[in-house]
Amino acid sequence: MAIEAFFTDAKQLISRKDFLNLIDMHLTINKVSESGQTIKFAENPDKQGYFLAQLPAFLEEGIYQINLTVQGQTFQRQLMHTVGVLKTPLVVETIIDLERGKASIQLIPDRELIDTRLLHIEAVIYENQVERHRVISEHDKQWQLEVNAPVGHEPTRIRFLVRAQSVSGAAITPDLQDLVLTKAIFTAVLTPVAAVDTMIEEEKIVDTAAVTQEENDLEAELSESEEQEDLFQDNDEKDHGRILW
């Protein structure tokens, strides 16, 4: 998040270097009961006459005070703004259906923070350089949006405009990050590795069965041969018995 500042004279933007070079502008961010940090403004290289300060991420919940101080050659100004950082009041979940080529987007409000009776969600869909607006209404206590997969190479971008009210009656405007759907997300990459492994395994099974059958046949032949040898031995012993007697 960034803060942009500029100066005007009679509602006209002041862009004179001799004036802007004399300005010192900074802001401090203080969490209530804690000292904060100071951030200097810098000239915006893309917009003459504008200053820019990049704010750090607000990682903790709480109330923050932003104090802006402007010091010029002949003037001084101070502004104060209060920012409340709360846990996410609205969560966005996306489910990709590869077979149907669609994305199912569900917005889940925190009912402990938001009065869902007054929740209004509008989706601005940018698709193939065309802008479409769709109001997402509640159905069975759910807010859902279904979007087709991108047709061309350009991704589909969805911006959510949310107006809500807290359970205590305060206005809430959750700033949700844009959702970007690319064609690659809907492309299923299938590899034949599993099928090849299965075929190899089947071949192994067939080969094993063939080997087992050959071994059984060989054992049967050996068994017959042994039986014949035993028979011959028995006959010899009988014959020898006759001779000995």
C-alpha cells in the first residue's frame, strides 16, 4: 500500500521544481501505545509534482495512527489519519474443474465480523479485453461465482467490489486481491508413466507365470524320470533277488 501526495494552488497542481525542492515530507506510523517508524516521501518519477511513500505491511491487528508532516520554506502542515487493521473479514476460495473447464469461486464471510444481511459483492470480470459486471448473490448461505477457462492467451482477471457492514454497524469495504486465472491452470498435464509401469508389471506377472509353468513342467518331468529310475531299480533288485536265490 502506498500514499501519494501533491500540492495545489487555486486547484491547480504545483509542479515547479523551485517550490517542490524546498519541501520535506515524511510520515510516522504509530500503533496505539507503541512507538512507530518514520518513512520519508520521495518524488514520484512517473508523475511530476507528486510524492510517494510506500507503507510497510500491517502484520498485526490493531489501531494505527499515520501522522503526515509537511515542512516547506514558508509553511508547515500536519495531518493525522487512523487505520484499523482487522483479521480478514472475507476469504476467497477457488476450485478448478479440469473436466468442465470452469473455476468455481466461493467467497466466505466471517459472520462474527460481517452482517451478512447487508453484504453486497460485485465481480468485475476482465476477459478477452471485455469488461463484465456480475452481482454475486447469496444462495444457501453461500456466495459463489463460476467462470469459464480463458480461451486465448490472455488471462482472466476478476476484481471484487465489496460493500459490507460490521455486526456493530460500522461500514466495511474489504480490499480483496484481484484473482487471475491463466490458461495453464486449466491444462492437465498427463504423463504415461503410470500406464507404462502397469504394463511392465503385467508383463512381469505374465513372465513369472510362464516361468512358474515351465518349472512345474520340469518338475513333473523330473518326477516321472525319478519314478522310472525307481521302477528300474526295483526291477533290478527283483532280478538280482532271483539270481541270488
